[in-house]
Amino acid sequence: MLDGGLATELEKRGHDISGKLWSAKVLLEDPGAIEQLHYDYLKAGADIIITSSYQLTFQGMKEAGYTHEQAEDALWRSVEVAVKARERYLSELDKDLPEDRKPLIAASIGPYGAYLADGNEYTGNYGLEHDELVRFHRERFDLLIRSNADLLAFETTPDEHEVNAYFSLLDGPAVAGWITTSTDTAASAAINYQDVIPARAIVALGANCVAPSRVGSFIDQCSWVNDFTPIIVYPNSGEGWDAANRCWVGENDADRFAEHAREWIKAGANIIGGCCRTGPEHIAQLRALVDSMT
């Protein structure tokens, strides 16, 4: 069980996520709000919480007027607020959890398109060479693998070029992570990773921030790797953004989301959660579903 949406849930709680830094803006101004949200997801039943570093890049922070040192501090802080939330959650339990049952922290690495903040994480084709993409991600990657996060989450990957850049980053240090994609072409590239990188580096493959109705096709694409790599899916609520009226439209019902999730599990998903416009209420419903099916 993963957590749910971060930025959109912060917005729902009254925080301003406008601008290119998105949820990172809240991390800089009110880290306690993000710690509380991590905690709320743990209370709702999440086994893994994802840090608020998705939109945090050295390049983006520089353009927003921050120094290199401030960018480093923000990346460290994104992990530390998650650690604090986990410590708080564990301190309130009636008994100590064994090590293999303690919640995990996944340090988020968003795609180059997230830095652009123009929707390109759903299209890709940035026009960058492989080495340019590797350089863009390298410094953030090197910092986060030295943090207290348990693993990395390469999220919303739009095309095979960025998938291959992540392979290059992972092919070296003893670090584990998952890769989730937002397009069919990226999914096709990701599931061929066994020819590129040792399986030990990839702990799961799948999709995030796609419509719940599209999850089944992603699972079908990845189903043959299920023998050696878990399948991870965490779609958005199913709503769409109406740019003209600046509002979300469509279905957002936690019960209905859980009904979708039942089919994902039956289709072979091993790790499930939510992305944009899902919140603790969705994760609580998924937790109840997973427990009942288990």
C-alpha cells in the first residue's frame, strides 16, 4: 500500500501550489504541513510514503531565486519530514513493528517534464540527448541516495529516453528504486530493463498518474515481468483538469476508486496507491480492500 496525492491534497487543505515549484513551495514555507500529510497517510494505512521532492531540482530552484545550498537543504528536508512522520506514527503504536513491517520512505524523482512545469511529463520528447538527461538528474540522485530514504521513486516517466537515463543512474551504486510511467511507450521501454540493468536495482515497475480506467492496460503490458518484479500502480482520481475554467472535472469517489483497485489486484498488481486528487480517504478505502482480499 502506497500513499495518495501530495500536491493536490495540500491544495485541498488550503496551501498555494501555484508556480513551477508546486508542492516544493509548501516544503520550503511550511514543512510541518507535509509532515502532517505523510502522517495522515500512514494512519490511513499506507506502507510506503513518497517524499515531496518530485518538483525539487537544482535547476528549478535556481530559476526561482534560491541558492545551490538552499536546494540541497530542501532535498534533505523532503526526506527528513517523512522520517519525522514515520517516527511519530511508530511511537503511537501499541507495539513495536518488526523491521520488515515498518513503513518505507521512497524519495521521489520527477521527470525533466516536471521541472518544465508545462505538462511534458505526460508527453516527453524533450529534445535532449541521453547524456543531457543523465546530467540533469545526477546531482539530485546522488544526494537522495545518501539520505535516510529507503528507496527511490522515479515517477511519471513519459518516454523511453528518460527510462534509459534512469537505467544509467541506477547502474552502479547499491540502490533500489521503482520506475513508473505515464505513457504506453515508456512502459514498453521499462519492461525491457532486464537487458540493461541488474534486476536487483528495480524493486517494481508500473504506472502512476494515469486514469484508473487505463491501469488494466498497463498491467497487461507488464504482466510477464511479474515473476521477478512486482507491479506497482497508483493512478489519479480519474478527474481531468479543465484549463478554461481552472477546475477539476469528473469522478472523485473513494469507494469507486477502491472498486477499480479490486480489478487491478486481480489483474496482478502487487503495490497500489493513489496519485493526483486522491487523499487519505482513498488510501483508507484501499487499505480496507487489501486487508479483506489478503
